[in-house]
Amino acid sequence: MVKRIIRHKVTHGISLAIALVITAFILMIVIFKTDFFAESAGRMFSRYLFSGTDFTLEIGKLSGNPLKHIEILDFRIRYEGKEFSYDVVRIERIELEYSAGSLVSGTPSFSLVELDNPHVWIK
């Protein structure tokens, strides 16, 4: 009787853990494989970094494994003035490789930072 109760509780615990892992995996695929997330991330960082200014941050596409590697396509910081608008910074592709443990620690480190065709304009 006791074995049956323990087996029943363990089975439910394992089933719950498997369901949570599958749900997290599906959410990561949906989040990192859709352009909606890239646009939302751009708006979120833009509000956080440039609130109250005429600058905006735009991200074309965000992909990769958030625990190891992220690739950002069509990264832009734009000036949206009253008379004219232009890209202040434009980078076609940013690739970052890192360890998830280093991001949690007090000193994050990147094993690879690669920028393809970075452009900076000053007017």
C-alpha cells in the first residue's frame, strides 16, 4: 500500500516536471522564432533605455538559444526628430555567445561578440 502511494506521487511529480520542460521548450520556440518577439523586445528596450528622448531601438529578428547564443538581425538605433529622422547606429547582424552561468553571476562574460557591417552616423 505504501509503495503504491509513493509510486503514485513520484509518477505525478515526474509527469509534472516533463510537462513543464515541454511547455518551456514550446514557449522558447514561439518566442525566439517569431518576429513579434523581436519587435516587442525592441520596444521594451527602447522604453527602458531611451524614454523621454527622440531615440528608438529597433530589432528586425532575434534568434538562438537564450542559454548559450543569441543572434540579432537588423539592429538599429534611430533618431526620430521633428524635422528629420535617421539611423544613428545600424548593424546588420550581432552574434553573442556566452555562458548562462556567467550572466547570473556578478561578472557576465561573452566568449564571442561579432558585429557584421556596423555603421554609426553623427549629424
